[in-house]
Amino acid sequence: MSEILVVGSLAYDSIQTPAGKVSRALGGSANYFSLAASLFSKVRVVGVVGEDYEQKDFDLLRSREVDISGMTTQKGKTFHWEGEYKGDMNEAITLKTELNVFETFNPVLPTHYKDSSFVFLANISPDLQVKVLEQVQAPKFVGMDTMNFWISSKLADLKKVLSKVDVVLINEGEAMMLTGAANGIEASRKVVEMGPSAVVIKRGEYGFVMYTKAEGFFILPAYPIEKVTDPTGAGDTFAGGFFGYLASLNRKPNVADLKEACVKGTILASFTIQDFGVKALSKTTTKDLEIRLNEYKKVFAHY
Amino acid sequence: MSEILVVGSLAYDSIQTPAGKVSRALGGSANYFSLAASLFSKVRVVGVVGEDYEQKDFDLLRSREVDISGMTTQKGKTFHWEGEYKGDMNEAITLKTELNVFETFNPVLPTHYKDSSFVFLANISPDLQVKVLEQVQAPKFVGMDTMNFWISSKLADLKKVLSKVDVVLINEGEAMMLTGAANGIEASRKVVEMGPSAVVIKRGEYGFVMYTKAEGFFILPAYPIEKVTDPTGAGDTFAGGFFGYLASLNRKPNVADLKEACVKGTILASFTIQDFGVKALSKTTTKDLEIRLNEYKKVFAHY
């Protein structure tokens, strides 16, 4: 098993959806990613929290054998996001973003992190993504996410990161924005032209599109969930399942590996959305995953 | 092979999309349906056109061995729809609807249509759908489509039709509107509670969800098309491929048949959207279908 380095946000989220609301629930891309990936592999987190970060939230990652020695506590408050989902819950409306300690985040890797072979650069500023990647000695497989904010404000930096990674995991709308494509199919090919050998376009309730230079499209629907409670973190959960599975194979991933990784990611994401924040995901076991994986395969089996 | 009776609109459409525009191009649910279904089975059309309906448009259906003796020509003009698609082309903006001869349409079946065993009630007024169905002596398998206009204006009539059909093919947004569900997954189960033993929810570029009482979900993505020219008629093409395939089997469809029918429908729809109106569909051959079917299966094959 290879070890995965992840850099991303550690946050408290206040979320309202048609199913209810929560205030200051544990969130952030690095938390969702780590909880998902740790079902398969050892994870090392780089991130920053404020003095209000609760002991139980450190303990949650520790209980999953996540290495949190790269998490630093700074004077001030933890990153806080407030958002709302309406109607079909396909898109969050951001009500408030309080960066707090995240504003001056300067990722420095503990020495023992530097030999990480799998690296995931979650959705943070592209210059910080580069900064992290430069500290890793010989990464074997690197992935990244990004968002509309960086596409519009730091496109040059973003393109630099894109040229250095193996795979991009990105929302469909953001992939269209990044490439100027009219749909996710066109966007996926255009992302790959920017450097990475594979892209996974996350389509929310519609599943995903993977496009690889080597074999073209791999497209599947999401696992059908009738009652969605909170979609927050679904994409980061997908990335965590995807990377966690790949790292567990302990080899340079081939296309078949990437396909299975997508399936693991989409199934794990289907757990996340069934409760607020990390609540459902933190209880999900490999046994739960296996059961749902079998159900999932029936959903599109037809011969 | 069983014969399929279809009732629906025969129209001229003026359509604008980011790819260009056409004026008074042949359209209407019954035309798309018939062109698709006639690749597999014999089709009988019931509908009405105006005096402006062109000979070549009658000839197009005749060239596919479609029985058009149930198409009547009335004094006045053919139904005309004007619409526009913007951006991601997921939804048409209706600019003009001129019902013309369609306004007083009173479907009367030619005597030799009455023994039809497969019946498709395309998107027309629910009371007309009932009227057609009542004239068929012993239908073996009946399907229907509907739209937001009938859901909001004729819900009681619509529920009556729903209780009489085997399968509903419907857009995701309209299925949500009909059932009050928050997503297509929840909607599909609720449609089946209204009577039919199966529902196929059409998700446009994201493919479809079928839900059957007997076996639950069958979900697949659409065939990936990078350049969409005009999505008009994709849903009716899907229905035509679906019904055409089922009728060709000449038996009461089982769930495996319905699954394969969905695949045929989604592939045929992928041709329709590659050109304006019926242009691409009317040139599509069973050989084209077969080739794309093989490519399609590779898109989601992973073991």
C-alpha cells in the first residue's frame, strides 16, 4: 500500500437544505477526502485549523489512522463556509465564506511526508497546490481539483498545475468554464489537452464521465439515492475513494484501475449525501461499500 | 413482428440553437417516433396536417413503409412550433406555438388500425390519448408521454391515462412536476405508483432511468456526443426506438426486453441530436445503429 498525501481545507460548515440544517458541522475537502481514502490506504493530511478546532475532530481522523502531523493550528478561527441548497440540490448557494486562518495558509510538509507517492491537491489556490507538489520528492501519481473562483482569478497558475498532474477531478460546470466547452463530453477531451492523461468529470446525481488519453470515455450513472439530505462533500468523497483505492494497489495506475477507482468513488459519495456533513461517511465501512457496490452493478447490468 | 400504432403531432418547427437555425423543418412527435420505430417494425400513424404539408414529408414516412392512412389533411395550416436552445441546450425556450389544425384534432382510427397490439400515445392532450386507446380492440402493450402543460391543466385526465398504460416515457423535470418528487430517482418510483408497471425517465445528455415494479432501477448514461446541433425530437426518437424494438420481438415485453429497448432508444436519440430536425435520423440505418451500439457498450464496460 502506498501513502497518499492530501492538501485541502479543514472547515466548519453551516448548511441548509430542504432536508434540514446544521451549524458549524465538520467539513472541508481534506476531511471528506481523508475519511473516504482511509477506508483503503494510509493518508497524510496537510492543512490548517484555528484554535476553535475541536479535539473530537482531530480524533476522528486519528481513529482512521490518518497521519495528521501536517495539520497545523494557528491563532484565529477555522475556515467557515455557510451555504444553502434549494430544489433539486444540484448547486450550492454560498451565503458566507470566512477564510480565517486559511487566508494565510502556507503549506509546509513534515519531512516524513516528502516521500509520498500518491498526491491529491484538493480545491485550494493553484499557487499553494504547486507549492505542495514541489515539496514531494518523487510523486508517482498526482491528482487535483479546482473551482470557478480559481478559474476566473488565477488561470495562469492553474494551467501550470494542470500541466503537472496525472488526473483532474472536477465538477462538470467548472470543466465547461475552464475549457469553454458547451457540455461535459467536449470539456473532458479539452481538459486532457491541457496536460493530464485523465480527467474525471463529476456530474452529481448523474454520475461521472472519465476520459483518458489511452482509452477514451468511461461513463456511468450515480448510485440511485431517493432522499438526498446534503450533497456537500460528495465530490471530495469521490476523490478520496478514487485515490484511496488506487494507492491500495501499490502500482502506477492503469486505465482499468482508474475505472474501478471511479466506481469506488461514486459509491462512497452516495453515502456522504445521505446525511449532513461527514456524518454518514464517517460511519461507512468497507462492508457497506461492498454491499452497495453489488447493488450498483445491478443498476446498469442488462445482459 | 407486431404493428405499432402511434398518435402524436405532425409539425413544422422553426428552431434556433448555438449551432445555427432552421425554419419550418419537419418535426412533431409522431414523425420522430415513426422514423425511429420503422427501423425495427411496421408503424401506423394517426395525426392531422394542414394543406401546407408537403408531399415529400408524406413520402418520407411512406419510404419507411409507415402506414399513413390515419393521417388526415384538414383545411388550414400544419401545427407550427418555434423554439430556441441556449447554452448547454438542456431545455427549449418556446417562442411560439401555433396549433392550427391541431387545435380541433379528433383522432379517428382507420378500421384496419384497430387490431394494433403496440400503442404509443405521444405527447398530446390526455383526453385525446384516451380517445385513441379506446378505439384499439385488444392492445398488448401501451406507452405514453406527456408534458408540463397537461400536468398543470389536465391532471385528472392525465391520471386516467396513467392508470391504463404499461409504460410512461417522460422527461425528468416533468416526472418531478407530476409527482412532486425532488429528483428523478424518487419521481420514477412515484410514477409507477400511479399505475404503469414501468417508467423511463429521459435525462437528455445524462441518459435515462428506467424503474420497473418487477426489478427496480436500470440506469445508463447517454452515448457521448461532443457537438450537439439540435436536441429537438430526442425524446420522441428514444420512444420510437424503444417501441420499435419491443414490437419487433412480437411478445409481451419482459424486463430484459425493456432494458434492451432503452439502449436502442438512447442510441437512436444520439443520432437525432447531431443535426437539425429529422435530418440525421432519417438517414440513420440499422447498420449505423449497430456500430454505435458496440461503441456505447465500451463506454460503460469496466470488467
